[in-house]
Amino acid sequence: MKIRLTFTFAILIFILSSCSFGSLNLKDKPFETEDFLMGTVITQRVYGSNAGIAAKEATARMKAIEQLMTINAPGGDINRLNEAAGKNAVVLSPETINLLATAKEYAQMSGGAFDVTIGPLVKAWGVFTDNPRVPPIEEIQRLKKLTDYKKLMIDAVNLTAKLEIPGQIVDVGGIAKGYAGDEVIKIYKKLGIKSAYVNLGGNVVVLGTKSDGKPWRIGIQNPRAENGIYLGIVSVTDKAVVTSGDYERFFEKDGVRYHHILDPKTGYPSDSGLISATIVTDVSMDADALSTSVFVLGLEKGMALIESLKGVEAILVTEDKEVYATEGIKSSFTFSDESKEFKYAEKR
Ligand code: ADP
Ligand code: MG
């Protein structure tokens, strides 16, 4: 009898302890999801008891943003704005107005290197389609005239916007994923999440620290190696780490690489001497607009822009395979290049 009791008691202890181990594990193991949205793979790694709910709500939110901002499906805000180009102003949601206003700010700040009215040129090159092409120079010259953010009128009071020139097309591909990243973090916070990571095709945003209390370690992709091979690691807490690179989307013709970030001044893929630009800052929408801006501006002008902004850091990689980091990020950036092809220019 006594033996049986002890035995039952032992089993009970075992069950209880494995339960508590179980819940501990659940807490330490993230809820992970992978979705294909906004033209890219989106990974979420969320910790805490509401992790599953938070990740699902975040996915739904990103789907809604995609609907609103895509140029490919009818009915969304950006699509309606483009349809009305040269005709009339359209009423848009406050969030689209806000995103367009931010895009315009960065267009001004970058002297037009970042310009969301780049749509006609993006379409002509078709880097994202099955039939990319090098458009004839006359076509590029003609479409370049449609790329002009000053002709995107925004009325923030009445929540309307208008493209002044017929044929103008807004393409928010250079900023929308950044915005979505901020919205995802908002949802995590609302649901009490303290630790999470979301990666929207190279736009990484982290909330808090890793579950072990240490900073998140984000790899900086080697632009000339396969995916997952890094040039170094940045350690960050509560930050957006956003990269624009010529390796993300491109096609090759006659040995030339034509990539997806266009220089509004030439109408051709940006050839500024940078092959990748990473921005580290608090707001992911800012980081996204800036990564594209700096990529187009090049090393000197790009660095000057970043250094004029508070709380913004950058890691830039040149086609000569040199890596530059701003002062403020040097202590959290570890350069480590397996390929041994790149040089870290610690002093500038
Ligand atoms: P990714 O989308 O690969 O993360 P970016 O944030 O740099 O890279 O955005 C590139 C996208 O932005 C392009 O696919 C295109 O839709 C759009 N775009 C291209 N050139 C420019 C530019 N000069 N200014 C603003 N948007 C641009
Ligand atoms: Mg961008």
C-alpha cells in the first residue's frame, strides 16, 4: 500500500514537473510564421503568451496594408490614386496620406533620389515581371518626365491626393514594407509582447531584446554571396534594420546586371557605387525610405544625409567591396567576412 502510494505520488510529481517544464518551454520557444505578402517572404518570431494571436493579427494587418498600397490590384488607395492621374484628386485613408506625406519628405530630403512617382519607369523595366527588359532610351527619357514628386499633391486636412500629370504612377515599394513593419510592432505591443522579430524581405524590425535578455543579432547580407552569408552582425534592441541592395531583385542581359532600384535622374538602375545600404533607426518606415535614398545617393552624399539626422545609423557597402559604418553603430557592429573579399574601412 505504502509503496503504491509513493509510486502514485512520484508519478504525480513527474506529471506536475513536466507540465511546468512544458510551460517554461512554451514561453521560451517563439511562435514562428512565414507568409508570402507584399511581394516578399515575411517571417515573424514572437515570444510570450499571446505570441500566436499577435502573429496572426500582424499577418492580417500586413495583408490589409498590401491591399491598400499595391499597384497591381484594383480598388486599393494607391491604385485609385494612379487611375485618377491627371484627372482628379481622390480621398484616401489617413494611413495612406501619412505614408505619402512621409515619402514626399524623404524625396525633398534626398533631393529627389527617393521618389515614389518612379512607377512608370519601374513598370517599363519590369524587373519584377517574367519579361524584364532594357527600355529604349527615348522611352526612358519620356517616362523620366513623369517621375516628379512635386507633382504629387497631398491635402492632409481633407485626406486627398492627386497626381498632376496624366500617366504618372505612384509605387510605394520603397517605403511600404517599412511602414508595415512599424504596424506589426504596434500590434505586438498592444498584445503585451515584450520580445519579437519580424523580417519583411530584408526589412527587419525587432521589439525588445531576445528572450534571453541579450540584444538581437542581425546579419548584414554579403551582397555578392548567397542568401544567409553575412558581412557582419549588428546587435540591436528595439530597432529597425533595413537594407536596400542591388542583389535583391535583378536580371542580367549581355553580362550587365539591371536591378530594381532606379535613379530618378537617369531613369536607369542606380549606379552610385553602392551595392548595399543598411539603415538602423527606431522607425522602420524611415529606415526603409532612407535605405533606398542612400543607395541612390551613393557613399559621400548618403553618409552626409545620414550624419545630418539624429538617431540614424548606416552600414554601406561599395562596389569596390569596402564596408563603411557611421560612428554611432561601430560599437554594435561586428565585421566578419567569411569571403575575405570585403574590407572594413574603420576610418573615414
Ligand atoms: P526592397 O523592396 O528590395 O526592400 P527598397 O526598399 O530599396 O528595396 O525598394 C525598392 C523598390 O522601391 C523598387 O522595387 C521600386 O518599387 C521602388 N523604387 C525603385 N527606385 C526607387 C526610387 N528611386 N525611389 C523610390 N522608390 C523606388
Ligand atoms: Mg526602401
